[in-house]
Amino acid sequence: MSHYEKQLDSTLCNSLNEVISHFCGSTCRIQQIDNVGGGSISRAMIIRTEGARWFVKLNSADLHEMFEAEADGLTALGTCPALRVPRVVAHGVSGQQAYLVLEYLNLTPLHGMKAGTSAGHALAKLHRIEGDQFGWQRDNFIGSTPQRNTRRRSWPEFYAHQRLLPQLELTKRNGHRGKLIADGERLVEKLPLLFVDYQPNISLLHGDLWHGNAAVDESGALALFDPAVYYGDREADLAMTELFGGFPESFYAAYREAWPLADGFELRKVLYNLYHVLNHLNLFGSGYQQQANTMIGKLLAEIGR
């Protein structure tokens, strides 16, 4: 065993060597391991074998479904020719560790007019992939939070029961009470009123499209990863790109050129980002509570209490 292999449990190391060798069609052994920072959920690393690099995620064995769901989402995104998506090499469990092995991509941040324009056009092409119902073939995860994807024909019904209500239920379990829950449940009841004059297309979505999950590959193509895919309103992806910023203005201009948005997006953007703010409240604590209250209040004010 090499010096670098000793950084991993021997059983896990053997498993990674085996799945990479199977993918390559020839024997591969780990030559170098470089840990990658920035992940708050899983341990990430770049592994070098003979002549190649691989991106590997590790977590505890009882969280293997997260990697199964991620592999499923990447495979779905990979059906869009306009995108660069890392190929799934393998995922599984070895001893006490779950692993996900992906193709390594040499990526750079999504900055500048040219990259933004290309990315906006590419995302519109992803959203042109349409389904017959809102939802997905399996549940998956938004961050480390389970995300329900039971299919529905009604978008307001799907968004109420598969997105907002599960987050509100989790918020209650985490000890939050009072105005946030009462107003949130009132919003869910009135949700169809926001869609009286708007019926979204059933588009394939990335589902967790903040700037940390998007980049540019060596050819200038939009690269997407860490998805939480489902079929939904394309505006939900666009809304999240604005929640934390980081996408150039050329990105939005190019997207709207390829596929203009309907009137009312600015209000629906608040609704769609509420889901992510509630998820951050549940994952990271009460620092997001006031933001959630403000968003719910704005939506209820528009609908009319």
C-alpha cells in the first residue's frame, strides 16, 4: 500500500481502487490524495491514479442514500448536451463509509460576460427538457435535508405539499413556534391564489442552483454539480441564483433572450427562495428566522390575508 493510500481505511481504499479500475477497464491504484475544503456535509478529495484524477466524496455509511440521489441527479442533468456534468464513476458503501466517485473536471468560477452568456443559454436548454408531472422518480436531498418529490399534476399542490409543508414541519420539530408557523401554514392554504394567471412549464431543474454548484469548464461550457433535481417551475432555479448572488448580469440577459419570463416573477421569486431560507433555518439555526418571516409577510400581503 502506498503512503497516500494510508490516508484512507484499507477496505475503503481497496474499494475505490476496484471501482475506478472497473470504470477505466484497467488496473488503477491510488497515487495521491488531496483533501478539498468548502464542503459542509461530506468530506471531499481529489484522488490521483495513473494518468487520471477523480473527485471523491465520503460520508458515513448510513448516509449512502445521499450519494445515490446525487448520482441519479447528475445522470439526469447529463442528458442535456449544453451542460458539462461530471460522469458518475461509482457509488457505494465500504465498511463504515459511503462513497461517491466522479469524473474530475477542471473548473473555474462563472465570471465575465462571455461565460455568463453561455451559461444563460445553457440553462434555458436544460429547462426545455420537460416532463409530464411535477416531481421526480425518487426523493432526494436539499443539502442534508430530505426533499420529497412525490409527483403531482398541480404545481401549487406540489409546491405546498412537497416543499413548504415539509420545511414548516421540520421547523416545528426544531422548536420554532408562533408567527412563523402560523403565517407559513396560512400561506400554504392560500398558495393557489399566486397561480391564478400563471401555469409553469414542467421543466427539468437543477434544484439547488446557487453559485457554489455552478462553474465553467475548460471549453467555456456551463458545468453543474451537487443537484437536487426534479421537474418544476424553471423560475425556481433562476430564483435561487439570485438568493446568494454570484451570477453575472450577462447570465440573466442571455437566459431571458433564450426564454423570456412571465409577468410576476419577482413575487414568485420570493416564494421559491422561501423554501431555501426555511431549509437554512432548519440546517443552520435562527439567524434565518427573520428573513423567513419577512418573505412570508410579503407574500401574504400580496395575496391578501
